[in-house]
Amino acid sequence: MNPTTRRQMFERLQALTPEPTTELDYGTPFELLVAVILSAQATDKGVNKATAKLFPQANTPQAILDLGLDGLKQAIRTIGLYNAKAENIIKTCRILVERHAGEVPRERAALEALPGVGRKTANVVLNTAFGEPTIAVDTHIFRVSNRTGLAPGKNVNEVEQRLLKVVPREFRRDAHHWLILHGRYVCTARAPKCPDCAINDLCDTYRRASPHRARRAGSTV
């Protein structure tokens, strides 16, 4: 995909969703951090259901420490892997209280040092809570980047580095959300909605095949 095509792609995605944001419910950087930790191998809908129960009880690091591990587990038990996630959240809250005055740090290294926080989670927090032009590559973004030819790569780190190089600067802050939404609702893992896609004429996979063949080829990515 050449630079002109990439720009056209993001111009169209921007026109569809001028102000994209996460579908996780949150009100503060800390709430977002907790929600993203919980979102691993879970749906945003499921996370929102759990945090709707948790945050009215405790939505600061100290409040969650006061709630305790058992209380936290009870609040998030509808989430997959909730035992391990609860332990990580408790450890993270303790570090935030002891080392960061109860605030979520804005530095990548400090974020990635928190239990349960990897590069993808740090990127989401930096981008969504603090407005940094980071791009967190999940399965949706990995799929869209490879299918369309936007930023093909063999793993998420490779795709992330390519996206940071090829996405026009003015679109970089919101690129994460546009690509996730596109992968979640249009360029789905199975039976992608290629004929109705706003960028199908820019997509490498669609242009190489008929709509029917594009669906079959796309389902393997």
C-alpha cells in the first residue's frame, strides 16, 4: 500500500467516525488501566459489566487495596481469568500507591513495570488516557494491517513498528481506534463484510479477488 492509498484509507475511516474512542467504560486514567487489564481475553461488554459493579465500590488504587483481594475477586468474577487478574490489579495498586502517589504514570517504562501491564496495555493507556500517538496492536489491528496491506508483519511488534512509520502523523493519535473498530465490525475474522466496506477498493486482499474469494481468503488471517 502506497502513501497516497494509506492517506485515503484514514480519511475515509475518519469520515465514518470523526471522534473515535475506546468502547471500555471509564472516567479516569486509573479506571481505564484497570479496565484494560481486565480486557485480556475478554470482551469490552463483559469488562464494562464487571467494572459497573467494581467502580462504584472502589475506583482508586487505595480503595481497591481497602476492598482487598477477595472483595476484588467477587466484583470481577464474571471476567475470564479473574483470579490472576485480581492479583495483578492488587499488586499494581500497591505500586501506584507506594511509588506514584496513587496516580497512573505517563511514562511507558513505569507503566510496563506494573503487574498485568504489557506493551499493548501501556499503549492503550498512553493513547486513550493521555493522548499520546501510540498504536496498540491487538488481534483486530493485526488482522486489518495484514489483510489490507497497510502494515503487514509476522507479529504484533512488527506490525506496530510499521504502523508508526507509515500512518500519516495527523491520523496517528486516532489510528488505534479506527483500526480496532474496523476490525471488530467490518473486517471481521470470519465472513468479513467486504462488499460493504468503505475502504474495499484500497484493500490488497479485496482487489486481488472477487468479494466471495476475498471473504474466504480473509477468514484465515
